[in-house]
Amino acid sequence: MNKRIPVLLRLVFLVVVLVSCKTAELGFKVVNISGMIYDFSNRPVPHCEVSLGWWHKTTTDINGRFTFSKVGFGTYTITGKKNGFEVYSDQVIIKDPGQIIYIRIPSQNQLLNLVDEALTANDFALAEETVERAYQINKNNIETLFYYATVKFRQREYDEAVQFLEAAKNLGSRDLYINKFLTLLKELT
């Protein structure tokens, strides 16, 4: 039993030395990291919840700016969330003391504008991908449901288009265009 203690102490000493060397090699520093969140029109996104890894959380100010204090160098997942906007999540490597992080997140309306552009260009795959992103932000948005129905109509998927328009009506839409569109689609199915 006595022989094991010196071996264990040597092992602990070796681990401490290796960890100290690796820490010195990485320059284990903590820094303050700043950043800004913009929408797709390059306007700041105020009051956006931002998290860096598990421990660092903050909210953007009125100018879309945020700061994290005492962040160690390394790789983190950064996330930005705000109602009416697409959730942002990506990996970021913190390696410089003066590092600034810039993030762009689209609002639901900006995504719908992109859907409109894709439909105009007859790029139905892009239109569907983009309207799905807008739909994930708020599945009860009547305008998004109308755009989804339009995409499905243009793809000749009339039954699915009807489902989106009926969902819009069930949410209380009294829009005459939605009613006319729904009547037209029911004639096609």
C-alpha cells in the first residue's frame, strides 16, 4: 500500500505539470468580447438575447450592441434570439482580446420579402426554403401562411395550399384575397 502512494503522488504531480504547460501554451486569458447584431437591412436589433456557450448571457442594447465579460479563449456556440426574428446559432472562436463579433439575423418580414423575390424569379425551391424559415419564426402569422399557400400553389400542390389558407382563416383572417384564393383553389382540387 505504501508503494502506491508515491506512484499516485508522481502521477498527480505529472498531471499538474502537464496542465500548467498546456495552460501556459494557450495563454489562458480572459477577455471582454463585444459584438453587434443587425437585421438584413443593416439595422441594429435591440433587446436581442445573446448567449455565448453555457455561462455567458446578455441582451443587446438599443443599438444592437452586446458585451461579454471575462471570456476564456476557445470555441463557443453563440446564439441570438428575439421574437419576430430567426434564431441565430453558430460556432465562434475567441482568440483575440479586441475581437468583435458581427451577427446578421432576418426578421420574419425580411424573409417574406425574400420569398417574394424568389417567386418573382420562379425559384420555387428557394421560395419554399425561405418561407419555411419564416414559418418557423411564427406559425400563426397570417401573412406567412398566405405566402406558404402561394408557394404551394405555384408548385401545383393545391391541397397543401388550401391547408395553409384554411389555417389563416381559422386564425381569424377576413382578408378578401385569402377568401378568393381559397375559393379558386377549392375549384382546382
